[in-house]
Amino acid sequence: MKPIDQYEKHGYVVLRGFFSNEELSRLDEHVERVYQKWLAENEAVIFDKKLVNMHSLTSREYFLDSPERRKAFFELIASAKLTGTIKTMFGADIHFHNTQLFFNPSNSERLPYWHRDMQYSPIEDSVQSTEQSKMLSLHIRIPLVEETGVEVVKGSHRRWDTELERDVRFELDGHLNSEPLPDSELIALARGDVLIFSAQMIHRGNYELNPVRKAFDLCVGKYHPLAADFLDPRVLPTDEEIDNMPNNHWYRLAKEITGYK
């Protein structure tokens, strides 16, 4: 089955052995430096708020003493190898949206929680449901250590919730968002694998099976007004940086979208 056919059917696809150790090490060097800086400044908040991820690793604040590293980071993120694969699968009109890093919670009270990414926005669930078939918002997960760290409800990228799924997601009628759901699948990833999945399918992290978790996610997608409102220009390269990148399509399109707002 072709990767795009796997995605269309289930809402996710795994590209096994996509990155080499050398490619991952270069990426990890940037991720680790930013993560450690953020961690040192937010340790108490991470515990109190039961956080399992950080976002916006490309923000300028992490590169004030080394702006050249920021451009190098952007170039690694949008490698021709990766952007070419995504273009083959989903077409040319893909733009960069943001980055995230997922880790195990320091607070053991945090349990895995089922969600669709946009449910934490002010957008009504009924609107999200109506627009679901018109949106393409993707997570490109690059595990920097092996993990069985993502669980998905297969096919939920092409339909909205069953009554049980809605009750669990929103913790209605005595349900908890940590409960098991039917048709769910845990995905095991080795270092070098890439997981591509729909941000709007029902999914959750898994913390119990991974002593250490360090999963770097690229958030990319196609233009849609609902998603465009959350595109933060502060995480994008400068015009000068873009002009000096040979493979800059993801970023040029993102810059154009911020101009629509």
C-alpha cells in the first residue's frame, strides 16, 4: 500500500527508516539546546500545569546569541528529502505552521488524554465538524529516541465522534478523557522512523511505555481560515533567512498566509 493510501484509510502512516543517524543527530543538537534552555526556565510551570510538550522551538528568543543556528535549524526542518516526500503525498501547497517537542510528564497525575488538536481553541465543535473534510493539518513526528508514544483512533480523520468518543473527549456523563476507546492503535516508532498523522483525528500520547520520551513534531498543512488564525509569524524565518534558503517553499507560503490575516 502506498503511503498516501495508508494515510487516507487510517489517518496516519509510518515511514520506516526515513532518517539516518547522522541526520537525526544534527536535528537533535538544535532540539536539545532549545529544550534545555526552556526546561531550565519553566521547570515549576511544567510540573504545576502537568505539561507534556513545548512548542515554538524556532522562536527567536532561543537564538539571540546565535542567529545563524536558527537558519540552520529551519533548513534541517525543511530538508528537500522531507518536503519532497510530503509534496508527493499531499501536493505542493503545504506550509510550515509550528514545531512541538513531546516528553513524559514530570507530574505523575497527568494521564494520557484523547483529543483532536483544535478542541482547545475557541472554535465551536460543530464548526470543526463541518470543516473537518476541508482541512489538512498534519503532525510529522520525528522520534529522537524510540517510543511507543502515540495512540490513534483509526479513521477518525474522516468522520466526527461517536457518542462515546464525544463523551470521553469532553468528559461528559461521568466519562474521563483517559479511558480506552474502540478502534485505537498504539504506534511503535524506532529512531529514524517518521510518523505522519492528522492533527484532527482522535489521538493521545502514551507515557507509561517509554522511560524517556523525546519526540519532535513538525506541524504543517494546507491553508484553511480556521488554522491560519493560529499561525504565529514569530516562529517563521525572516525574509532574509528565507531568501538564503535553497528549499524555502514551506516558509514562503507560511509568510504569505500571515499576510492574509
